[in-house]
Amino acid sequence: MSLALAGFTAHPADTTARWAMMNLLPPDTLAYRMQNGQPVLLYADPIACGCVYMGDKSAYAAYRASHPVDLAQEQRMTAEINQHPGWDWSVWASTADVDVVSGLRPGPSHVSY
């Protein structure tokens, strides 16, 4: 099962700020960041889509059903967040994208999980 089928949403890293945030994540590896006290699972895919897949706990559970994650891998996810605690959710808001703000293309109303 792919991330999208599990319920993850691809968010393009189509601004300089988003690209910089995507590069804070380990590529092609599940990681997480906290938002409003809840973990948001993230998967940076800089080569195939130039995007970050984002999903909540239910998307992660659906993904894990077909892709078992062992304890060591979950511990690496936790260690990774401790190495790079800074994450700016505001760069993923539609208002952070100049083309969306100016109406040149549609964007999400908000990014929240």
C-alpha cells in the first residue's frame, strides 16, 4: 500500500521555504513532527514528487498494516525529531504560497491533521 492509499496527502515543496523544510527531513523515510500536541507523520520525497507526504495517526496505522515498522525504526523516528526539533507549519499554509494568494492557482484552505 502506498502512502497516498493509506491516507497520506502529498504537499508539494513548491516554494523556497517549503523546499528548505522538506530538506530538514530524512529523505524517503517516515518521520514525524508535532502539531497542536498531535504527531503528524511526514515522508519527504525530494526526487519522485518534490513533496512531503503528511498523514495523521490513522493514516500511519493504515500504512503500518501493510508495511510493518519495527521498534528500532520507531526509535529512530523519535531520535530524528530530537535532532531537528524546529519545524515551521506556517510555510505549508496556502497563504504562504504567492501563486495561491494571488489566485493564480488553487491551494488547500489549511494544513491541519
